Amino acid sequence: MSHPTDEIPEPASPLDESGSPEAPPASPTLGEPAASLEIEEQAPDGGRLGGLEPTTAAASEPEPEPEPAPIPVAAPSAAAAPMTPNPDDEPPPQLVWYVLKVQSSREDTIRDALERRVKIQGLQKYFGRIVVPTEKITEIRSNKKRVVERKTYPGYIMVEMELNERTWFVVRETPGVGDFVGAHGTPTKMTEAEVNQMLGQQVAASTEQPPKVRIDVERGDRVKIKDGPFENFEGTVEEVIEQRGLVKVMLIIFNRPTPVDLEYWQVERI
């Protein structure tokens, strides 16, 4: 018994529109340009960039951003520059007179020491005059007249200065200086009248006025004449004339009281 053979139909050849079989697509030959293909580009989120055609590599590179223009920097003005303090711009010191208590009989030495310390510390502009108040008087010793200088305020000196921390320290650290004159150790400024009173003798000396005469006798004293035509006579002082350096003495001559003008150095107290 024979079985029918299953026949496998051959695939039909594709026909073109003319009825002839369609040839398979030819492989590209080396050297011939390949047909352009459409490339679907995708957006970063996976979407398709519709309607966009491929671009060349040069066109796809981002254009460089223009460099920002430099910001002009204004030069610092003189007003904005930091100011350095100039010592010449400081106001001048205000000098005032003060009185210092010092060791008696060492006034001149202490004054010289204070002047040296001020110079060493470079504080000359804060100090003016440093004065030991004195006066000139005429004395007679051993029948000889001489002019001597006497301290009018022993144990004190006057200082013209601006009081601040540095000047106060320099004064107080000078050997022989006690303290400033003032209540509870607080320096007290001298009034103009006090300055004139204490410096009166210094001004007189600078103007070359004649020195004062020191007369040790007073009205009513018993005196003995030690020189002149009435030597060894005794009498009573009636008047003392300091401006002329004379002493008027009442003597008993021929049992009669007689006033006699004598030089102050011609008499001595009994």
C-alpha cells in the first residue's frame, strides 16, 4: 500500500511590479558611499527628539561661553586709606604750675635730677620751667657787705608741666621728691596770684632790680652802734627804712635825745 508523499512547496520568488523576480539588495562595494540612514536621537529622558536630523560632530560640540569682562577696580582714594597718627597733629600740652614737697636743703640738687630724668625720658614738651623760689638779699658779715641768694620757700620747688601718667611717674620716682601739694595727695593747680607771689623774686632778679636789704632789727629794739662817729653809743630804734637800708636810732647826746640815721650794718641788736 503506497502512501502519498508530502510535498514541501518551494518559497515563491519575490516579483517586482514587472513580474520579474526582485533581485536581492546588493552589498555595498568598498569605496562607494553608504546610503544615508536616518538616526533617531533620543532625549536624555529617553524620549525621541522629533524632527531633528543628525548633525555633524563639530556642530554638536557646545560653543565656548564668552569670558566675562573684567570688573574695573577703583584705586583706593586718600580718604579711604588708613590714617596714620601724626605726632605733630597732637594738640600742644597744657602746662600748669604745681608745687612739690622735697627734702629741705637739697632743692637745687633735686631740681637738677628732675631735669635730667625729663630729658632722658624724652618728655621735654610736657615740662616748662622747674624753679627753686629764691630772693637776693644784702647781708653784712664781719663789717663786709655782700649779696646772697636765699630760698623763700625751703623744702618746696615749683614745676610747670602737663600732668599725665608718664609725667606723674617721672616726678614721683625722682629721688628726694615727696609728693605734690594738694588735698589727699591730689595735685592742686596753682592760681595766677600764687604763681606771681612765689615767682616775684625770680622776676625781680631777671629784670636786674637791686637786691633787697636784710635788716635784722625792728622798731623798739635796743641797739649798739659798731661803726662810725657814734661808735659804742647805745640807743633805741625809732624807724626802719628797708628801701634805703637805713635805721633811725634815738641817741642821748649831751643829755638830750637826738635821732640819728645810720646804715643798717652799722648797728647790732643788744
